[in-house]
Amino acid sequence: MVGEDYVAFEETAEQAPGAPPGTHDILPGTDDAGHGTIGPTGRPLPDFPVPPPLAAHGPARIIAMCNQKGGVGKTTSTINLGAALAEYDRRVLLVDFDPQGALSVGLGIRTHELDVTIYNLLIERGHDVTDVIQATGTPGVDLIPANIDLSAAEVQLVGEVAREQILARVLRPVLDDYDVVLIDCQPSLGLLTVNALTAAHGVIIPLECEFFAMRGVALLVETIEKITDRLNPRLQIDGILATMYDGRTLHSKEVVRSVVDHFGDQVFHTVISRTVKFPDATLAAEPITTYASTHSGADAYRQLARELIARGGAA
């Protein structure tokens, strides 16, 4: 498996009524619950309409995909949410802000062959961000890639003036070209993540449906509140996204119920189920929206895109 992604397992969801024999694409926790019924979060599932095409593009709203715990689906959600937003006529820029470079690899970029990455934009003067942006195989989605060089940036930025605001400066020249910028943060609360949160308008917190994953969310929310207070007053939590949900287990259901009890409407109605299709799509260097367009995992990210737009988290 490449990079940070979902744990693959054999799909054993029940076959949908009337589906061809051997079809197991309907998984619990996506948008198959239907408008008005009780969704996997225990709340009535609203109707998220298909948004109309935009009359004009930009300036972009910047969203940081952030959780200091690794393996919760940040990279998978960044790729697939970006692709789903692009299907709805949004111009999307993805920013790989993790030295592992999983986002770049997941979109087919050979990171070890890159001469200029987000690292150079942060550390060195004289680079034009438009020269670093790469088109992806998904129409409407571009990428600022990263590789292991980025791991040195945290140390090198310590002595810089206004070191928390360097990413915001890097992105400023291209914001008018996009509608949404998604930053895939590294699994830590270090200076790189602080840069992402200082540049962002909103934060999406992917949260694995597992008990220990919940323990760090309070610390992350506290960090976000400090950055809002001291560095970025416009920052807000766009939502908490439950990932790796398995509706056949009581544990997943209890975790989602507990998150909703604690955070209420900050939790997205959309829930992302476990499925082997996510790592398969990563190996194919495609978002699931093109790799398995009719799969319920693709529909879940399309629903997340509509929900984010309906909430005002994207244009």
C-alpha cells in the first residue's frame, strides 16, 4: 500500500436488493441512507443538493485537512474530496504538506525525481509558485507536491521572521485562480501544521472510527483555538469527518455516537466507510471518483463535497 491510507479488508457487505449476483458495492455509512432517514451519525440525513456551476472562479477558500494522529484518512480524503469538488465545477489546488509525500504519490507523482517542491517555496526566495504547481490526471485538480526534503523545513523555519505565516505568503499569488485549496497536513502539531492552520480559513478533522483516535481530538481543537486567538482569527472548524466506519461493528457505531455527543453539528453527516477500493485507487494513482465511479465510496465523497458546499465551507 502506498502512503497513509485505509486498511484494506475483504468487503462482505450485504448485496443490495435487485443488484447483480456478486455485487457488494453498497456499504454502510455512505449516502445510501437516503434523505430524511436516520444517517450513520444518528441524525436525520439532510438533502444536499447538487450545487450549480460557478459563474466565476476564485478567490479560493483554504481548508487544512488536519489530525496529529496518522493513518486516519487525511490523504485519502484530500484526494477524493478534491476530485469530488472538481466534478461540481470547482477549481481545486491540493497542497502536499507532509514530508512523506503520500498525496503526491497517490496522484502519480514521482516524488524522488522532483527538483522543486513546496519545500523550496518555503525556504528559498526567487521561486514562482506557478512553476511548481503540477496538473494531475483529474480535470480541475492541480497539485503542489512534496517529498522528504520537507522534513528539514521545520528546523530551518525556526529562525525566520513571522515563520508561522510563510505558507500563507506562498499561496497568496494563486488564490484567485482556484475555488478551494486543500492542504494535506503531516500527522503532528509542529510548525508545518501551524503554518497550514495560519494560512487556512477552515479545518476538516478526519477521525478514524476507533476509540484511541478520539483521544487526540480535544488537543487538536485546543491548538486550533490557540491559533484562532493568536495568529488567525478567521480560522474555523468546518467539520469532523468520521472515516474507516464499519456499520457492522458496535464499536464503530459507539465511536460515531460519542463524537456526535461531544461535538454536535460540527460532525459531518457524511461518514466514510472502510473499503478495499480506497487502497486500490491509491495504487492506481487515481481518486476513487474515477477509479470506481459508481462505488459507494465515491458517492460518499461526492456527498461530502455537496455537504461542505451547503455548509458554506466551499464556494
